[in-house]
Amino acid sequence: MKNFWRRFSYNRGAVIGLFILTLVILTAILAPFVFPQSPWKMVQRPFLPPFTDNALLLGTDALGRNVISGLAHGAYVSLLVGLVSTIVALAIGVPIGALAGYFAGRTDDALMRFTEFFQTIPSFALAIVLLAIFQPSLMFVIIAISIVSWPPVARLVRGEVLSLRTREFVEAATLSGLGNTQIIMRHILPNALPPIIVLASLMVAQAILLESSLSFLGLGDPNIMSWGYMIGAARTVIRTAWWLSFLPGMAILLTVLSLNLIGEGLNDALNPRLTRKTQ
Amino acid sequence: MTLLSIRDLAIALPVGADRIYAAQNINFDLAAGEILCIVGESGSGKSMSANAVMGLLPEGVKPVKGNITFDGREILGLSEAEMLPLRGGRISMIFQEPLSALNPLMRVGAQIAEVFEAHGALSKSERRDRALKLLEEVGIPDPQAAIRAYPFQLSGGQRQRVMIAMALALEPDILIADEPTTALDVTTQAQILKLIEDLRKSRGMAVIFITHDFGVVADIADRVIVMQKGEIVETGTADEVLLKPQHAYTRALIDAIPRLVQRVDTEADQGKPLLTVENLEKTFSTGAGSLFGKRRVVKAVQNVSFELFAGETIGIVGESGSGKSTVGRCIVRLLDPDAGRVLMDGVDISHLAGAELRDQRRKLQMIFQDPYSSLNPRARVSRILTEGLIAFGTSKDAAHAKACELLEMVGLDASAMKRFPHEFSGGQRQRIGIARALALDPSIIIADEAVSALDVSIQAQVLDLLAELKTRLNLSMLFITHDLRVAARICDRIIVMQKGKIVEAGPVSKVLHDPDSAYTRSLLDAIPGQEYERALALAEAEV
């Protein structure tokens, strides 16, 4: 664990990423306490520029709603969507990949063709179609994002399992009389964990971007203030009130960037042999 | 004339490594036309010392003291640009694994020509001619075809010849060979050693030969340096070091060499055979024989039959690709045999499945080759040793107690239970692997190259342990190995395999000292250091 931190913190970008993400998480947690009012509530005249009113630090939007409150509440939505949809995607992708890799042969063929079926459809288009069918609620947004983002997980896990299942310790476990489930759960998956963790951190970033894009198009949950929705709503006034698109855009950029940096740091820390510099 | 001289060299390891210096107090001279062997076990710093000469130390490892003088010029601390003409031009190097040392996507001829290109020598057509000549010189059959081949199309020995051809391209003064024959079969090894010896004679080239095998040293060395834990413990001419070793470590290494000594055959109690293998067959095929190329069929095991009696050790010996490991894997059913029967206590286990297979397999356990990949890096020793027992219904506490007992039996402390595999050395890991194989009280142990990855002194200890456990627990063993010397040490009977078939089988003394088949004869002849062994036996007899 100590080594893990040493290698992780050696990557300076990763530490910065962790710092930004911590800020975002704190914002999301504290939002209901600092801004107890609904972010949908109109509080001032519309188009109030930032830093003109100390009570409304980042000004108001086209309907006079508090921008900073929207950003803070949006952080919660983005993180929730990112985390939950990644967990769901892992829950679909890991078992499929593990079964395909472990049993190989026909099971592998069947499961991988199924995976490719999802991979051949552009993920964003599929997410739009799914949301057009479902009701646009937060739960369905999460489900739609999970459904389009599990195939890479399955492929990665399959590859890892394929190479791990021929290792001698797995053969030894077979000879010790362990069942397939035990071998997969106790011997193979724990060893496949590092790349899965790295991929998962990048998937959270992907999911946040997808959610923002969907909200931008108006396919998000209409009752929830999210960064994507804010950009979408400010799109028409970008020439007169550019900050209304710019601020939530920066929020998305920084959060996604921080997750990517963390992913890279995790990669360095978990795969020390691939690290470019050891000293 | 001294060509290379190293004085007081110290190479520092990165902070946090298990010792401060990879090598220190290194002093030696190399004369033109001399073969200097650096011998030592893994981690002794022998490769690091040689890499320092080439300026090819891994990142974080730096020389901190001393001089390396080559041809009257200090080369330690030269810049990359100054090193380039030396590397390959004056000093060149060959490596252990020729497959990973060659670029898999480049034809052999292009790789040799590239050496000339890098040093700006010769015109394009001349380069090709020289490449062809070099391939001829290193004895590659059909150089015209080889020059157009990709590395994967050549055998291991041929690849090493290509590496040597590349190293010789610019007629270097020094050739550094880092374990060049370790990955090769014994017959191929003998050929490569002869080639290096011949080239040394014809070109007057000096050779630094790094190896862990004293047999190889005895065959090739003029002078020997023995290294231990980063320091030179003994240097001298080959005869001095090998026959009259001064340092205790050198003596220990020499004592640990497995020898082909005459053994008294122990008549095994020929009751009913414990394991009977009848007409075992296994064929591998690659590629479906589709649009892209023909289906390749390899008959890995053909018509193999033998019987294993209680308390007996049979050695299955052969070169790589002889099918010896496949036989072992088919018996324990890690692979499914295509035909034939494997009878254990009268039950044919070659077609069992599910619970029946699981119950029968309990009596048949395996020890694997690689002590690093055969233990799950994320499981503690306690779990590694107990999970098989628990899977067969032993209670947790009983399994734990049994595991502690097993650890003691293989010479480890019970405190090892709480540790992870990476905290142990290679030999200790192999002991854990043995304990795991014994956990289910098997009657037959299949050891697949179980000591091949270990240093010679550790190898001797593990072999002794296996022999002791075998008599104590009345086990039968199938010992698969490529090394006849190891087989001689532990086996009662030997089966020699070639290309999937049994070419000879019989008691150890017969197979090793009076073989019937020409193939066995050639394997025996290729064992390095045989003259030395006789000289050593003679010297010991005098004492």
C-alpha cells in the first residue's frame, strides 16, 4: 500500500487529478447545505454577469437562476451518473468477459458475437435511441450509459482471463480440485484487477461526458440540474452571455481531466513494470 | 596483451533494492583471444558487470566507482555518441533468449545488414553479400533461404547463430555472451559452444562468457571468475578454479553439480503397477486449414505406453518439442488425450469428467516448472496450501494444521503461512509448490521440469528434498526433465522421448551408460563438462 502511494504520487498529474476530484466530490456533498434552495429557483434578474453581486458569485442564467448553485448541484448529478453507470457496466462486462475468456470455444464465440453486436453500433447513437424509448429519468440515463459502455470491459477482461487461465497457478488450482467458479473468483479475477481498475476510472469520465451530451440534447432528466443541461440551455445566448456555457463546460473539462489523470496514475501504480521511470 | 581491464568497479542499485551494490570491487583483465567465464548464481551481479562494459545498464543502475579501460582508453562514463561506434563495432554482445533479441518483423538478412548500416559500412549490395557470408560462417544450413527468413521460422539454435552472425558482423575485438546457451537444448548447446570456440580461434577474438553452468565453463573457459552477491570470490585459470577451488562458495557450487555417476539400480518392488499408460496419443493442430495457409498438425505424443510402480521414479527425458510435458499433462488431464488409456488402480481416468475425475485426480498431483508463475501472486501461502483440502471437505482448522505440517516437511517455517509468494526466493517458492502438491496425500507426483528454473545449489537441495519425501511418503514420481544429469540423480528408470515417441526406456544405469539408441547416445555426448567430470572424479579419488 505504501509502495502504491509512492508510485501513484510520483505521477504529479495524478496528484493534481486527485486534488481536483476531491474538490468536485466535496462540492457535490456540500451543495445541499451551502445552496439549500433549489437550483431551479429564479433569484435575480436574468443574465447577471459573474462577480457583480456578492450573493450570486457567478451571476444568473437566462431565467435568473443562480449559476453557482446549478454548478454545485450538477456536480452531484455528474458524479452519481459516472459512478453508478460504471458499476453497472462492470457488473455486466466483467462476468461476460470472464466466462468468455475462461471457457473459450463456443461460449467465447457466442458471448463475443453478442458483445460485438453492441460494439458495432455507435455508442452515443445507441444511448439516444435507448433514452428515446425509455422515460428520460436519471435511472434510465444511467441504464442507457451502462448499456453502451460495458463492451470494452468485457473485451478487456476476456483478454486478461485468456492469458491468466493458462498460468501454472491456475492449473495447480484445477489439480487441487477447485471448481470453475472458485478458480475464476479467487485465482483469475483478482489478478486481472489492475487493468480493470484503470479502465473503470476512465469509464467514469466517459460516462460524465455522455451524460452531459445527452442533457445538452435535452434527453436528460428534466427535473435535475446538470452541467450538460446548463450548457444546452445557454447555447442560444452564447454570444451575449458566453460565461453561461463556459462555466459548466470548464466544470466538465476539469472533472473529466482529473479522472483521466487519476487513471494514468493508477496505471503507473498498479503496473509498476510498465512505468516509464522508476526513480 | 590486455584488451580490456576493469579496476575497482562498483555498480550501484537504486535506493530500496535488497543490497546497495549490484557489483563491487570488480577487478579483472581480458587478453586478446581469451575466453573468460563469469560464473555465478542468479543475482550474483555477473550480467550487470558485463552490461557495464557495454554501457547498457538498466535505468536507475549506475556505475559509481572504478575504471573500465578498453584498448588503452577509458570507456566508463563515455557519452552515448562516443559509445555507439564501440558497441557492435569493437565490443558486441549476444543474449540468452534469441527470439526476443531479434526483431520479429524483420528478415534475418535485413537485421544483419542493419548492423553495417548503423555503422555506415559498405554499400547496399556488399552488405547483403557479407550477411550471406556471415550466415555461412556461423554454420546455418542453407544460408540463401535463411537470409530471407523471419526469426520465427528458424529454430532456437539457428536464431542464436543469427545473433552470433550479427555480433560478428564488424569483427569486434570482444564478444560478450550472456547465458547464450541456457535456453537451448543440450545438443544445440554443444554446437553453439563449439561454434564460439572455433570463431575465437579463427578470429582471435576475446570472449566474456557469462553462465551458471559449470559443465559449460569446463568445456570452454581459459580463465574463470566466480561471483557471489556482487563480488568476485575467486578467479584463476579454468583448471585451478574447477579442480582445486579455494573458496568455500566455489566448492559448494561444484559439489552441487548433478553428475552422471554410475548408480546402483534399486529394484523397485514390482507388484501391480500403480499407473499404466497405454498407447497415449495427442495431436495438436493449429489453423483451421482455411484460406490462409495449410493446417499445421503436430503429433505431440504418439503411442506412448509405460507402467509406474509404487515407490518408483521414472524420468521422462527429451529435448524441447519431444512431447515429454504433453505426456505429463495428458495423464493429469490438464490436456485431453486423443486416444489411449491411463489406468490408475484399474480405473481409466483418460475419459472421466466432473466429480469422478476430481476424485481420481486427487491421487495425482503436479509440481510445476516456474516457481514464479505457479503460485498465485495475490494469495497467501495459507490459502494456497489449504484451499485444495477445503475443496475436498476438510474443515478449515484441520486444513490449517495440515498445511503447517506440510511446510515443516518441505523445510519451511510455519510462519510462512501468513506471507505472500513474492516474499520468498525461487527455491523456497518451489518448496511451497511441493507442499501444495503433497497437500491432498497423492500417491503419484508428476514433476514437470521442477528444478530447471533453479540455481544449481538450490537445485541440489530441492532434488534431495524430493528424494527424501518420496521414500518417506512412499510416493511414485514421474520426473519430466530435459537434463540427463538431473534425471541421473533422482530416477530409477528413464524413458527417452524424441518427436513424440519413446525411443528408449530402461533402468538408469543402462540408459545413461550403455544406451541402445543413437539418439540417447547423442544426448549423452552433448552434456557439457564430461571430461571435467572424469577429471574431478579422478582428483577426488586421489584425495
